[in-house]
Amino acid sequence: MINEFICKKKYGEVTSIRKMNGAGPNISWLIATDENKKVILQKNSLPLSHLTLIDEIMGILFEQGIPISPFLNIEAGSNLDCVWIIKTFVDGRNCDLSILNDIKQASNVLKRIHSIPIDNMNNNYYYLSPHDPIHWLVNSEDKINNFFRSIGNDNNYIKLIKYCEESIGNMSLHDYKKLPHSIVHGDFHGGNIIFKKKYLEQIIDFDTLCVSPRIHDLSYSWFLLCRKERGGFNVNVEYSKMFFNNYFKNNQLSILEKKFFKHVLILRLIPTSDYLFQLKKSKPAFFKKYLSWTIRALESVSEFFYSFIN
């Protein structure tokens, strides 16, 4: 089936297929063809209408010179239960958290993304990401109840609800919408930033692309890029200072952004019930690992890490 699909799109005869590792519910394959091309075929769980909007925002980023590759092809699956996307394969290495210059280049690109004007953008671009913290602030009680059901009433994960309730109690929907907005990548971590040798080559993986408060992106990016090592959550204070000094060379966090920085980050880290139900269905072995990762991340989000922001 994959061979026929790729041939139909005129990428040549398939010479090799390798299933790629991924943390989310999507499934991807790296395809090599006899025309010496490499593409990624992805079975995406988001609706076609959603991915079409993402494709439009990617077009804006591309026009503004952000280093990305727009989708090569996007179409609904035959049973309308998924969307098939063909993407350019970007060869290179991931952002290295131990290399200060990597973090600096990543910070520069993030700043460029956030600097793109949004005044005349389609209202449908706002809060499009399924991971946008705003989803916790609308019908919060129902969202928490659904989350409780999605974790299977497992007491090991009850603390996630406590983190969620605390942040919801400290930040309203009105507060969130008053924060400075921008285009946000939404998942701007080392695995989605590709380098060739010393230089940033491309940003990838845009399932969480939307217009949202910039600290939705900034807090999550900082937390994952300025760790001392992948897999852990000990923040590198030196790299953090550089990250923020570089990002805020000509501006600074607003009073509201400082006030809600932590709560936006917490709500970004906690997965929604919809995402967890999808993950449990598509990758059950990864489900508990993901929740454990989230708990460890939240336990590391403390006031200590925000001292240099203030």
C-alpha cells in the first residue's frame, strides 16, 4: 500500500521503508526511492481541516524565511479515519543540549517566529493546537473529570490533577487571552530542531502550530532546551540566562507574562484527556511512560527556576 501511494505521488519506486520512532499517536515511515529521494510518510490522527490550517500557517513561516519545509502532500485516508502526509526528510542531527551555540541559534529562530505579525491572521489559527493550555481553561471541571477517566483512576497519576487544579485556580481564561500572542510552534524542543554540522538547518514537526500566547511556546521551549541533559529535568542556569538574554535582547516579559509563566508551562506539560485516549489506543506501551515523564517534569517546575526570569 505504501509503495503504491508513493508511486502515485510520483516520487519513484520505493526501495526501502523504515518505521520511525515517535512519542505521539502518529505513525511515520522513512521512505527511500529509486530516484534517490527520501520522504516521510505520516499517518496523522488530526482532522484534515486542522492540518490544512497548519499547512497555511507553515506557508506563512516559509514566506518569512523561517527554515522549514512545507508539506509535500496532504490528503484524507480512504476510511476518513486519518490523514496521510508526505514530508521532506531532513537529514542532520538534533539540537545538542550541551552545545551553547545550538541553544542560541534555536532561541534566535524562536524569536523570529514570534516576531511575525499576526494582526490580520485567520481567527481559526488561534489556539488550534490540541496541547494549547487554553483547553484546560474552558469547561475546566469537565476537562479534569475526563482526564481522571483517561488515566484509569490510577492513584499514581492523581498528582497531575492537583498540578492542573492549582494552575487553573491561578489563571483565568480572561487572563490567558490578555497575554501577548504570536505564532507558536508549540513543541519547540531539541528533537524538532535539526542541525547540519554547526548550523541550524530546519525546524520540523508542526502538529502543535497555532497562534497563542508566546509564553506558551517560550516556557516550554526553555524548559526542554535548557536542561542539563535529555531525559532529565535539571535546568542549566547558565544556558537559561543566555536563552532569555538572547531572546529578550530588544524587549522583555510583560508583567502578566511573568505572573503566569509557570502556570502556562504546567498546563502545557499536562496532556489533555483526548490526547491520552488516543495515545492509549495507538501506543499503549508508551502511555504510562509518557505520564511518568510528565510527573517528573512537573516536579521540576519550581519557583527556583523562575528566579532569573524575574
